[in-house]
Amino acid sequence: MTKILMVLLLSLLLVACGADNQLASHTGDVVDLIEEEQGIRIFVEGPGGLEDTIAFLIGHELNDGIKIGDNITVYYDSDALREESLPPNQSGVEKIEVNSN
């Protein structure tokens, strides 16, 4: 009985911890693409212009024909590392959608 209770409590704890990993998103136009050793860095300019630009490093598996000028939505782990440079560099990209214009 004690083992079952421990397993149940551990399961609840894992579910509660997993619920905190929510995805954030950023929508805008791709203004630059840079090939790097670790993948491709895409620069996405949001509706606020240059001040609303975020750089994302993505693996080749997520780059499904994305090109400069595409309007995309990038979904990323809101708890992932974000370098506060200009523009900010956001890691933890989970998914990218190309939006129709």
C-alpha cells in the first residue's frame, strides 16, 4: 500500500512540474537567415519593427523551406534561455508555422 501511495504522489508531482512548461510564441517576418555550425539563426521582426525582433537558433529539421520575407510564428519554451542582446537570442524552439499572407 505504501509503494502504491508513493508512486501516486510521484506521478502527481511529475504532472505538476510538467504543467509549468508552457510555450510562448512570436509572430513576424523573417528578415535574415544565418547558417551556423549548430543550425540556422533566423531573425523574426514582429509588428513593433526592429525593436520587436528576436533571433532564434533552430535545427535543420525545423527549417522546412523558411526563407527571408516569410511570415512565421515561432513557438518556444517560455522557460528556455534568452540572451538579452540586441536582438535577443531565444532558445528552446519547439515548432515553427509558416503563415499564409
